[in-house]
Amino acid sequence: MGANAQTSVPLFTAGEVLTAANQNLSAGTGVPVFATTVTRDAAFGGSGEKVLAEGQLAYIEADNVVQYYDGAAWATVGPASAGALTLISATTIGSAVSSVTVSDAFSATYDNYMINVSGGVASTAQNVALQLGATTAGYYMGGFRVAYGVGSVVGLATNNGSNFARAMTVSANSLNNIIYLFSPNLAKRTTMTSMVGVADTGDNAQWHAGFLDDATQYTAFTLSCGGTLTGGTIRVYGFANS
């Protein structure tokens, strides 16, 4: 149990003398600190304690989270590492643009990331390339596509390319993709996987994977295409390291 942890939330009465210990307890953090949810629950409603009511805050040492009471149950405001998957940024795609750069996407806080693109449309069926930073060489990528109508499989490859050429496939009916990036901000090779089901009856589903042959620590990426993209949002999520 840490130095700020307490086992009750006192309720003071009229005329009662407040001691230095009383004042220091609340001044230490401004929010009651408990070792576990068990000690939190035991701290309210007893003799000389506050009645638990809506709006009450608490910090739980065992989970490193701040919680609030909504009148019926405790809910989490957010941990130091806010869950397994944390939204880092949301970038709106403009109107009829051929490229979008997302800055400050990667940092030392997370090793691995998910990029979700959704909500917009493309001018035509086309591939969208992913470039890390300003690097224009050393991209290796393999994949395949399966046609909806006949189930035929076609292999696809990029050998020392200028970008991850098929990170996404989009159309006038579909701008929905997920890209996973591993170690983009670490001093090692960045690897990637992506998948999409193009939302057109005569089209296909695609899966790709590859790596960038360098050890640069990247913070930004760019999505670009031969046609244009309109609307939608590029969301970057970080996977918690622990």
C-alpha cells in the first residue's frame, strides 16, 4: 500500500476539530487513493464515513486507474496506459485528395499500432500506398487477392519498392481498411500486415504483409493513391505494451 493510500473517506461533523493528519490526507492527491477495489468499497458508508454518491472519484493502486461512481456502479476514467488499444489520433481525409500525411502517429509509448481507415470513398478502384516518413526505398511486400465471383487467387509482390504499394485497396463504394504496423518507432525493421474486402460485387478480398528494410524510428506516415480520396477518417491506435 502506497504512501497516499487510505482505508476510509471520513465525514466531518459540525464543530469537529480538523487535525493536520485530516488535512494532509486529502491534500496529498485531491482524490482518495485505495490499494484495491475492496478497500475502496469498505471506505464508504460506515461509521464516520461519507455515503457513496454519484460523482465520487477514487484511484486504485492495484490497477493504476482513476474511477468514478455513476450512481449505480464504479466506472474507469482511464488507466496510465488506457487499456489494450488506445486511440492516438484521428485525421479527417479532405475532399478529392491524392495523399494524406499523419504526423506524430508513432512514439516510444507503444511498440505496435493499428491504422483504421473508414467512412469515405475513392474516385475509382485503386490501390493506396503506405510510406513511412520520407523513406522511398527498401519496402518488401507479398500478398494475394481472391476474386469474389470465381474464387481465383492471384499472388502480388513488391521487391525493394518505394512504399508498401498495396497497403489498402479502395473503390467508389469502399474506403474501409485495417493496417497493422509493428515496431515503426523502434530502431529495427518495421513489419506490416493489412486486409480488406472491397465492397464491389465484381471485386475481391486482399491480404498483404511485408517489412521495411531499415532501422529508422518513424513518427509519421503518408497514404497516397493514383486517383483521389474523399471523406472518411484515418484513426491510429496503439497497443499497450503491458
